[in-house]
Amino acid sequence: MPTIGVAGKKGPKVRSDCHVTVEIQSSGGLQIKLISKVAGMFGPRIEALMREGCETLGLNNAIISVDDKGALPFTLAARLETAVLRSGHKPSGEFLLPLCEACLGESSRDRLRRSRLYLPGNEPKFYVNAGLHQPDGVILDLEDSVAPKEKDSARCLVRNALRAVNFYGAERMVRINQGQHGLDDLDWIIPHNVNLILIPKVEEPAEVVAVAERIAEIQKNLDVDTPVYLMPIIESAKGAWQAYEIACSHPNIIGLAIGLEDYTADIGTQRTNAGTESFWARSQVINGAKAAGLQAIDTVFSDVNDMDSLRDSVLEAKSLGFVGKGCIHPRQIPVVHQAFAPDASEIDRAKKIVVAFEKAESEGLGVVSLGSKMIDAPVVKRALTTVEIAMLVGLLSADWRDNAEKPGSRKNGELTEGAKK
């Protein structure tokens, strides 16, 4: 049985992290050995945190060595717990810091998901400032960005981040692993107010159902019913073929995403900026999502230095029907938001439709037309969404109706109300 456990990172380039070694002893109590540039100011607090953690984990006799590189308490706690687990000691509980108020927010089905910023699950240095870049969501990743030997460490760190990090209103998402490992990930993260689970490499509806059932089981044991939304990621030919079936597999699904790195590898080709090799799969995901009443989310753009090509990629995605895109660097977020924003002509048309519809609705009218085209429910819904996005991104003021052209006016004579029902 191991008597030494190690977790975290060390070295001259490490920041916002720490390296913790736990040496189990048969006697002697706890000995804390701390190396830190901020030991003079925070040393006693770090030592107190280590002692509190050992007490919570049921560890009475050990040498705890901490090489601190500016780690915050949630990281220190996670590294200690992981090192204790790796030492072979069976903890008597979890070392959980208090849940901060900023981590209590819920999400909603139809919220904006233009940008989702991927954060590697075992890299706490990226966490604290992620929300300042104003992504619509942050993805704490337990899958591809985490080396196999660090999966346990990432679980603990992501769990603590969900309790401690203020992401400034961004939707808190976690991408779990595949299969049984992913189901086990849920035990670590569902109790800590995660908003959305991304399920990677989905090929069968049953894979989504298994995740949903495990979440329901965990929440039942906790006696909570806060919705945890699901977003399957389509990353293979088989998954694309069954996009609609996957989209319909559980009511908590709010969207489908596509991952093109794995998809292009699966079909034996190279991914290009032109995207001709993935057009069919993207169309499958878009139509599968839309047919099920869900959001369609595009893949990441891998060149973080090519902003012009990123913008072109987003505009193409928007034209196909995608409403969001994955981001792997904060500098991509403003470009994605700007490209997904409605342009002036879209906003102008949406305003006319919304005003005409609201007037007709207030007067009990049934059908409203714009020129020779009828304004039916899907058109109105799209116009309302356009107006909402325009207001959210600052392209339209909240009082825009006060200055809107009135339906039936000479200036806006193309709008006509239809007959009463």
C-alpha cells in the first residue's frame, strides 16, 4: 500500500498552483513544511488550511510538504485531498470549502450560448480570470485536455472550482469523460451546482440516458431538483447519423454540439477552414437540433492567432443555423460575439415584425403580414430572439419601441394587419 501521495505542479513556470506531498506516518501528529514566496503574509493561513483538511480527511499522522506558487485556497484544498487519496489513506470525508454566493446561480434552457470557453480541468491558473472575458459559458474540462494520470486530480479541482470561483454570470459547464469514467465524474460534480454537462463523443441515445439517470439518482439522494442541462457532442460519423435520435433522448437536453477534430479523424480526412469535408455532419447536427427544438453549437476554431478566419468561420456557422461556437482562448470571445450579433438590416426587420405582431396581438388580430409575406409564429420567435440579442449586446436600447415605426403608417406602409380570427 502506498504511504506517499503527490499532487499538483512545481517548477519555475508554475503559477496559481502548488505541489503537495503527503507522507503517511504511524505517529508524531501532523508536520507541515511550507515553501512559498508569500509565506510571510499567508503562511499561517496555508498551514491552518492544511491542518483543517487533514482533520476533515481523517489524517492524524503525516508529513505534509507544500510548495506553493500562488495557489488559492480551493486549489490548495484540492491538491491536498488528491495527494491524500493517492497516498492510500481512506479519507473519512471530503474536504469542501464553503460554497460561495456567486456559485449559487441557476441557468435556463434558452439562454445565450454564443461562446463557451474551454478551461483544462487540471489548470487552475486559467480559472480565476475566465469570467472577466465575459463568455456565455465556461467549460471545466475533464476529458481531452486532461492527461489520463491526472483525471483524479482534475475531478477534485473542478469540484472545488464549482464551489469557489466566481465566473461572473457565465454558465458553469463541465465536460465529463466517456463511458463509466464519465458517470463516475458525475458523483464529484453534480452535488456542487453545475449548470450543464457536456457529454463527449455521443453515438447512441442510450449514452445520454445513462448520464441523465445517474444525475437523477445523485440529485434524489441529495433531495435537490435544480435542473442540470445536457449537451451531447457529436464527434463521429455514427453520432452524426443519429443526431436527431440523440437530440430527442432526454428532456434536459438543451442543444447539440459538434466536434470536428474527432469527426474528421473518424472519416479519415483532414479538417480544413473551408469545411467542405464536414458540411454533411454539421448539417445533420443543425437539423437534428432544430427538429428537436434545441440549440445547435459549432465546433472550436483551433488557430487562436487568426482572427479574420475565425470571424469567417463564425459567419458561416451563423448562416448555416448554429447559434454558438466553442472557444479555446479568451481572445476569441469578442470576435465570436460580434460575428453572431445581428447586423443592422436584421435588427431593423426584426423590430418591424415585433411591433406589427405586438400591435395585432393587442387588438385581437390573427394574422400579420410584412409586405406580401405572412408573419407566422416561427418568424415572430426569430424576430424576438434577434431583438433580445441586439439588446443584450448593446446594439439596441431597451426603449427601442418608443421610436419604432408604427404598423400601418404611411412611412411604414408595407406592414398590414390581417383579418380577425
